[in-house]
Amino acid sequence: MAQKILHEPQLDTILMVENTIRQAKTYPTKKALLESLPRQIQYQTFNRILEYLESSNKIAFDGRRIIWVFADKPKLKSLLQESVKLR
């Protein structure tokens, strides 16, 4: 039987985890990431956020290392804004 999720993480908590991963100089392990967060969160909530970030293609997670893969570079953003719209 699947584990029932009691609640979904709040947006500010998701953004906190996102920013911590993005700003990391090295790609942390799951434990190191959890310990480096500015405030504590429940482990179930932390796992749910990682599942969300992976399913939305913002991170790659191989079971140990977490890597930020989302294309959010300023140069890429400007190229997308300046590109010709097809529709």
C-alpha cells in the first residue's frame, strides 16, 4: 500500500531547497543538503520536495548526489526572449 502524504510542502519551503541546491558550489549529498538548509524541515517534506524537483526536471538525483540541471542562465533567458515566435 502506498504511503499517504498528509500535506504538500509550502512554496517558500520548496524555494528554500531550490535556492540552496542552485547556490551550492559542490553538489551535496541528500544528508548534506538537508543539514545545510537555513531552517529545519521534516524529512518527509524534504523527500517530497526532491521528488517534485526531479519530476519537473530541475534536478537530477542518482540516489546519492543532487545536481541542478534546470536551464536558468541569464544568457539562455535572453536568447529565448529574443527568439522568433512561431505561433
